[in-house]
Amino acid sequence: MNAAVPPSLAAEAVSVTFDGLRAISGVSLTLEKGEILGLIGPNGAGKTTLVNCLSGFQLPTEGRVRLGGQDTVRWDAAAFRKAGVARTFQGGRLFRDMSVLDNVEVTGVALGLSRRAAQRKASELLDWMGIAQFAHQLAGTLPYTDERRVGIARALLMKPDFLLLDEPAAGMSDHECEQLTALIRIIRLEQGCGILLIEHNMAVVLGLCDRVHVLDGGRTLAQGRAAEVRNDRAVIDAYLGAEG
């Protein structure tokens, strides 16, 4: 863990406008250490835009992001990562012509480790995650679901305080979703980080999340304990539909 552990990652009244169109509007959200927070909503609700703000890939047009109470207004994505905020991407973003081990190792080098130290940490992490058998395989030859797991491994290197997962279960079978759910529980238990989970699979969300934050049309529709949000009529009508 980082020496000075930030207690929370927070968006405060964050709005983002692209060419006059509001992607998100006045959204406030706080992720605490050690919790799993679900971020759900229909396609186009602004979920990824919000995660981009929370990880330095997008500057808010209005509002601010705070890490441990510190304003991050001048931070870029590299500054967020070095401060303990890591994230995955929907598309994986692996270096497809490099081995899985090298894909994880390069993250450590970018964060200031020597090549030898980065390789050691990468090997240990792949073993801990149960995917060491892929270490010397080219990332571009992996099945889609294994790409997701390597993406999580890259994010976990250097034990971040906050882990933001963007649709990690997309395209997974029920069995693979169960394995992912077990992995995320272990990450929370053994790594101690706060986890923000963007996910459309409601079984995964309800099985993992302490709290859920719902976006619709770029605005907060509901937030609260998972069971409460699951039974919220506005959420059912806007998002869950027949599942409710």
C-alpha cells in the first residue's frame, strides 16, 4: 500500500461537456477504501466518462475530483496512477505483440521500478491471480476473457488504493463471471483497495457491491445499498426493466 493511504476517491458535482453536449451533469460520488461500489446505468449514461474523470483521462468541465481530500485539478492520468488510482478499459489495451509477462512488467517500469524488480512483481502477481500459465504467451493470442484478467493484473501492480473496473465481465460466460466475482472478492480482501465496478451483469453487481450508484442521461438517478437500489422503482423503469 502507499505510505500515506488516501481514505477516499471522490467526484464532487462533476460535469463534462463535449461540443455543447453534457455527458455527465453534477454527479457526486465517493469511493471508500475497502468497499466495492457498483456504477450502473444504460448505455450512454456517462459511466465511462465519470471513470475517466476519476482516473485523470478526462478533465471535468465543472466540479472537481479529490483523492484523500486533495484537489487533483492539475493531475493527468500518470499522476493519478502514481498516487494509487488504477483502472481497466473496456477494450483491454494490451500490447498485443508482447508477452503477458511483459505487458504487466512494463507497467512497473513506467511506475519507477527497475526492469528486474518489475519482472519479479509481475511474475508474483500473475501467479497470485492464477494466470501464470499465460506469462510467456503473446497477449494478442489470448481469448477475450483472459485479456480482461491480464488488464486487471496490470492495474493491480504496485497495489493501488483504488481500482476502477470498466465492464470486466463483458462477454464472459456464467462460469467465467463466477470466477471473476471470486477474484474481485479476493482483491478486496487481500489487497484492501476500494473497487469501483462498472458492470451490466446485475448478478455480478448484486453479488459483489456494498453500494450502487445509478446514472441515467448523465445524472444520478439513485444511490444506496445494493438491495435498496435494486428495488427502486425509478431504477427498474429506467434500467432494469423486466428484471424488476
